[in-house]
Amino acid sequence: MVGVYLYFVILLLIIFLCVFMLDKLLKVAPIKIKLISLLVLSLMIVRYVALILFSIIQDQKYIYYIKYVAFLQYIYIPAILFTAYYIFRRSEKLKFSISYAILLIYAIIYFLIIIIYEPTLSISLSFGYVISFSQELIPALIFILSPMIILVLSIVYMDRRFVNKQGLRLLIITSIIIILESMLKLSGVYIYPYSIISELLTVLVFNYSLGLFKRQ
């Protein structure tokens, strides 16, 4: 029962953090980072509100209307990771436009995945409706590709001049946890029906990266 309460606390905490970060963005972030961050945080809020609704809505027909929202992390997690990496790298040679390209690529992948692997519904007595893919392997492997890339890049550039080493360390830890949580879930080992622990860490790292603008 404690685990169930903690699940909803984490959902609400992530929503609160996203709203807090939206306010921070409007005050301190450069316009190029502000635009993509507003988009990914909005997507994140939509998804987490939907996860709460999955637990309280009883009529299944309403779930069918919003079930695709459960997989929005395929779009915003890669974009958040690459945006945070860009901020921590502090390199003029690194083009921020890559974050928009990644956002577009993963948006296309998202639509292809939900078309090819039709989402299915199951019911958990503790968490309500649980949305999953008919086949989990390929979507999971596609999803962990971005944290794997960020993990490698963060390790490679850790000792370069001017980088934010603390930020890259946090990205390394977060990327590893995203990969581990995804692989464990794929193996049938998980506490919650959705990977909310790694996403909470991702939000905290993103919040840290945005906070750097306030100190500049």
C-alpha cells in the first residue's frame, strides 16, 4: 500500500516540478532553449495527468481516447537529455539545432510505434488501467538508444575544458538508470507499471541544467 501512495506522490511531484520549471523558463532561459523546453515540459505534464486519470477513470471507453498519451516519453525524454547535454557541454561548436532534430525524429518514431505496435489495456487493482505495447522489445530498444548515446558522449567529454562536470555526472547516472529501469521492465521486473523513477531523475537533472542560467 505504501508503494501505491508513493506512486501517486511521484506523479504529482513530477507535475509540480514541470510547472515550476515552466515558470523558471520564462524568466531565465534563452529563447532557443525556452521553445523546446516549453514543448517537452508540456508533453510531460499531459502524460502525467493522463497517468493519474488511468487510475481514477472507471469507464474504459474514455481510456481509449487518451491511451496513446502514455507513450509521450518517447518524444520528450530524448529531447530533455540532449538539451541538458548541450547546456552542460558549454561548447560553441555544438549546435543546439540537433535537439530540435532529435525531437522531430522521435516524434516520427512515436507515431510509427503506436501504429505498428497497437497499445493494449490491462487492469491493475493498485494502479488502474495500464497501457502497454502488444510487443515491448523493439519499442524498448528504440527508447534506450538516446540515453545510451548521451551516456557515451558524457563519458567521452567529461574531461574537456569548460564543461559542467557535475552536470555530466548527473547525466551519466540518469542515463544508466533509464537504461536499467527499461531493461528490468522488459524482463518483467518492476515496481510500478511506468518508468517514473528514472523520469523523476530526468526532471531533476533538467531542472538543474536550467538553473545554471540563473547563475550566469
